[in-house]
Amino acid sequence: MSELIQTHLQDRVLTLRLNRPEKKNALTQAMYAAMAEALSQAATNPEVRVVLFTGVPDAFSAGNDLQDFLSNPPAGEDAPVARFMRTLAVFPKPVVAAVNGVAVGIGVTLLLHCDLVYAGQNARLQMPFTNIGICPEFASTYLLPRIMGNVRAAELVMFGEPFGAAKAHEYGLVNAVLPDTEVEPHALERARKLAQQPPNALRVTKKLMRRWSESTAVEAIKIEADHFIPMLRQAEALEAMSAFMQKRKPDFSKFN
């Protein structure tokens, strides 16, 4: 297991902690591989009844590590990020998330595949996909409108602007907003309480609640990837990412 993804099993709750604080938990392919492996094992381990995703005090995840992403672009369904997405999308047991600090890109879209989400009052979320010349991922083009309606979803992903925990709660992305120091303890308490529930009843309930969306979400992940991956090599994305690396404002005036 990558040291950047820490796992801890206690009281039948498996905590998956993103632990790359110096990069605000920006995700590398190795981190995706570690999370996919941890989830695959948890799915069949009877000692695991609930999974809790969390990060560090000032960061849930800043999204993809662009240097790693550009050096190792995802290629096909066997790429670590693709394996992680599929594994979480169909994970049969309850998943809880505790979100503090920044949550950007996939740091937001993975929350759509969690069953319960708790956020700190100073959490800042953002889905800046179009800002960097690419499209949203992780079935978010399907799940976001389903959760909050088309106009709210369009505002969040077309402008790609940051928004706070209060808006995330209003829009149905999180269950509750708490003081930052209380987020992880509260999420862990909720996870432990779920772990005390009849496990088969929880699995069947989750399966039924997601029955109408799971296959479509998996299909959406692939369709989005079919657009997302080629867009990484297109001029808009190259301009946006070059501007980001050079700490300048991108110029999209020449594009049609």
C-alpha cells in the first residue's frame, strides 16, 4: 500500500486516509492504484462493513497531480484511475466521507459515489474541468444533475468556480456542515454506527437505492473518459495547463 494512502481498520470501519499534505493530497497514479486495491480487498473482507474516506486537516484532495497526470496520462480501462473509479462506483458496502479544506476535481466527484458526506465549515470545493480545457469525469455529468438539478449542476461545472460547504449542503452534496475539528470524529461516529447495523440489510439497501443509477453511472464513466482522454492532448487543455504551470492566466481568445 502506498504510504500516501494510509489504511486503518477498527470497529469494522476501514479508514482510507489521503496523506500527501505537502501537495494538498493531489492524486498520483500510484495513489489511485492503492485506493483501488484497498477497496477491492474491503469489498470481500467480512471484517470491513463500512469505508471512511478522509484527508488531512487542510485538504481532502486538490484533485489530480498535473505533473504526474501529464507524465502518465490514463490510457484505457486498466489505468489506475479507471480501476479506482469502477471499484468505488460499484462498491457494495456503505462509504462515508469526511471533507476538510480543499476538495477539487475528483476530490469533489468521488463524493458523488459516497453514501454519507460530512464537510467542515471552511471546506472549499471546486470542479474546474472546463477551466483547464477538459470535461467532467467520474459520472458527474450524470450524477450532479440527478442530485441537484440541471441548472445548479451547469453553474458548478461550466464556470468551475469555488464554492463553500454551505452551498454544497444546500445543493445536496453533503449531509451536514460542522466545525472543522468535528468533521472527522462525527463521520467516524456515523461510520461506526453503520457498522453496527445488520450488514446484509445495509448492502441490500444500498444496492436497491443505487439500482437505477449504478449501471448508468458506470456507462457514464466510460463515455466521459472517451472524451476526457483525447481532450488532454487538445490545444485548449494544453494552453490551460501550460498557463497553470507558468502561473499565468490562460488565453482562450483564439479558440472557436
